[in-house]
Amino acid sequence: MASIRAVSQADSAPYRELLHLAYEDSERLGIHFAAYNATQELIEEHIASNLVYLLEEDSRFVSTISLRLPWGNNPGPFGLPHLGWFATHPHYCNKGHGRKLFEWLERNILKKQLKLPALTVGTALEHPWLPQLYMRYGFKEIGRTKLTSDHTTVYFEKIVDENLYIKWAKAHK
């Protein structure tokens, strides 16, 4: 049975292992995401300064997602919460675990708790499946930039609450 919960510092070692395994395919493609080589210190800092959630099944770490906050030490580029380190263990890929976790985050955290107008995410344009995954989740492309030599980052935005978004856009754009 799958359950979803916040990640704690006590989870840092298995969380790091999940990220390493999940990002291994991207690394083999020559696309280098920070989560793949994250040190234990960076993992602990990430857990301490972001909202980090985990989908577990039979006490196994299956999928994770984090939310970088605009007021945190690693804010997203658009003044909105920004998804980060969204990953699923390779043995559990293509079984709906990532979607289940994302939908839970959207329903319970983004809409009910944070009451967000929208959120953003960035990924490698050259990645063979990640840009399409975010578009299937309802994200729309809003920009591109070359942050690293190995890929172009494509940014996406998803409107969570249309009415709040209209008010936010008037105040921030």
C-alpha cells in the first residue's frame, strides 16, 4: 500500500539514494542534474529549506517531489514556488507513482494549504521524456535559457487557481 508523507532529516540517506538511482538515466544521456551528484550536506540543506514529499510503498522510497519556495535559499526564477527534484525509482517507473504524488501535492499542498496561483518547473529541453511529462501534467512552456553547457533549460508554468492567478499576474507582471 502506498502512502505519502513529508521527508525528514532522518530520511536523508535513503532519499539521496533514491535521487541518485532516479537521475542515473539522465546522467547517462549526458544531462547533468544537481540531484544526481548531491552530497549528503546538500541533501540535508535541501530537506531543511524546501517542502519535500515522498511516496512510499512497503517502506520503500518510490517517488519524491520538492517545492522550492520564493522566499527560500534556492527560489525559482519567476517569483512562484518551483518544483524540484521530482524523481521516481527506476523499478517503479511508468506505473503512475509520480503522477499520484504530483496530484496529491497539487490537491493537498498547492491548492488547500498554500493557495497558490501557479507554480513553475524547469527541465532539460533535450531530455527525451521530461518536457512531454510536464506538458501532460498541464504545464505550459514560458521560457528557455542556457544555464549549463550540457542542456538548455525549458521553463513551464501551471496555473493552479485561475482567479488567484489573474490577481497575482496583475500585481507581479
